[in-house]
Amino acid sequence: MKLPVTSAAAALAFSALALCAAGAAQAQGLGPNSDGPVDITADELEVQNKACVSVWRGKAEALQGQARLRADVLRAIFETRPGATSATGTGACGDLVRMEAEGNVYYVTSKDQRVRGDNGTYDARNDTVTLTGDVVAVQGQNVLRGSRMVFNTNTGEGRMVGTSTGPNAKSRPRGVFYPSKKSESAAR
């Protein structure tokens, strides 16, 4: 069922609310210290109740606390509860399992960390965000580039990889780091 997100469509989206609310309240942390509900918005929403999937299209954005995941398309996949199905499939869905992000993916945390990629996945059970494609991570002036980054939303630790190896390969991970102003003034 495709629904443009308008006030008229809101009345028709009761089954979508059942699907989304079940998982959002129990979702893990999209970012550091994020334990509240996940708030998702987009230009259009498609709900697949029996599959426990909601597809958000058009400047889709998921917010939780200070963390944000944006993309052209966000697909939220919820746990399927065995034996809890109904004719429409509502009530059969549980916690958020993962969100898949496609096209112009941005992940931002409250710690001034921004990561951009072509595609991404938020794994709620493992508290990780994985971005792939042309990945650029920025914190302040510091920049990392690579083709795949896995970021732990609890610890803030990440791993960047490239598609090539060897000293002169173009697609190796690369970082440019600037010393902080505090270090410079303390050294004088």
C-alpha cells in the first residue's frame, strides 16, 4: 500500500502506525546515548504489514536523540512475531531489526561526526551503522575516506576499508587530521 504522507493519508495509515510503533519504542540506539523512540519521516510511505517492512521514500530521515540517518529511501525491517498474524498482518511485528538506507546516505551524531555514503544499514541488534560506496567521514576539520565504514553507535569506534591495497593504490582508506588549537597554544 503506497501512501503519500498527507493529513488525509494519516487517517488511512492506522495499520502503518501499528507496524511502526511496535518496533520504534524498543529500538536500540541509533546514536550514542540514544534510547528514545525512532522518529521517521519522508515524502511517501509504503507499508508491507505481512513482511513487517515500512519503506520511506523522498528525503527520508530517521531521528533518535541527537542521531540522524538520512537517505533517498529508508527501509525499516521489524521482527516478525510467530503466531501473531491477523488478516492484515498488523500486530505480527515486533522490535526494529534494521534500517536499510539507499541513495545520498548521511549519518550524523551529536559529537559533530558526519558520515556520507551511497548506501547504508543500521543494525539495531548490534548497534552498528555500515555505510558503503564513496564514504566520507568528517569530524571538525578531520576527514576520512574509503569504500566501507562500520561505526558502533554505542562506543563511537569505527573501521574504514577501501577496495584496493598497496602503496600507490587509489582506493585505499585515507585520512587527513588537523591538530587542535589547544595543543598548539599549550606547546608555545
